[in-house]
Amino acid sequence: MSDEEQLEKLQNWWRENGRAVIAGVIIAVGGVVGWQQWGAYQERQAEAAASAYMQFMEARDTDTDAETVARRGERVMENHADSAYAAMAGLQLADYHISQDDPDAAAETLAWVTENAADKAFRDLARLRRAQVLYGQDRLDEALAVLEDADQGPYEGRYHELRGDIYAARGEAEQARSAYEAALGADGVPQMRRTLIERKLREVGGEVPA
């Protein structure tokens, strides 16, 4: 095939397929650019979340007025809900509410973390702390309900122990004993914690396993 014939064949192919090739190139380039833009957007969002979290912590640690501290913490949670900073802000804000003698606000904030945190570890910790706050308010049924869906994990022993505390406070010794025994059977319970649970078990008429 001569050069002219090859050129004519290439021209004919281009007339038939050129638009599709160009479209494919545009899509491919657009995909790369879009991915880069998405990565840059994600980076900007992470930086904004970190900055908002630091502003909240600075306000909390410098004894800024309570309204400002709460507003800055809530801003992190609302504007950066998908980031770990939102969960961390929620946990810290709940502690701040407790220090300000506002357990209702603490329980509400912890409920948000339990329902919205992207990381399960944060959700599990918030669930435990929320139940503890409700227990401290003598809202025993609500505290027990919070623990109802708690599953196994790093806080399994603490969940069982708190259930035991709630049952004991309700005068339900048998359920309390069962919960404390389950707490002692959980993995990773530190010795000091184990000693405390054993004492609680004895107080409700239970026997510590040998």
C-alpha cells in the first residue's frame, strides 16, 4: 500500500472515528483533572476542619465564655460532620458541658456523636459516655436503653459494668450480678477495673470466680 493510500485510509478512519477519539481524550483528561480537583477539595476540607477544631479547643482552654465555646464546637460538628474532627469536637464539647454543670446538653451532644460519627470507635465511646451521663442523672431507663444496642468491642466490659450499676440502682440484684459477671468475662479489663467490678459483684450478693 502506497503512502497516499495509507494517508487516505487514515483520513477516512479519522472522519468516521475522530469525534469519538476526541471525546474519549476529553473524558480521560477531564477525569484526571476532576480527580485532582476532588483531592484538592478534600485537602481543603480537612484543613478547614482542623482549623475549626483548633479554634474550638483554644476557646475552651482559654476560659472563653460558654456560649462561644459551645458555638465553636457545634460549628465543627455541623460543617465537618464527615470528618473525625466532628466526633472529637463532640466528645470534647460534651465534657465541657459536664464541667459547666449542664448534663442535658452533654447527653444531647453525645447522642449526636453516637448517631453521626464516621468512625465506630467514636460512636462506641460516645454511647458509653452518654449512658454514664444519664445514669448520673438517675435517668436509669434511658441509660439502659442507650446500652441496649451496644455490641462487643473495646468497651464491652464497661458496657456490662454500667448495666450492672443501673440494675443495682434499680434494686434488680440478679440482673446486676449477671451484668457484672459478664463484665469480668470481657476481654481486656484492666486489673484495677476488675477489682472494682468484683467488689460491686459482692455488694449485690454475687461470688467472684476463683
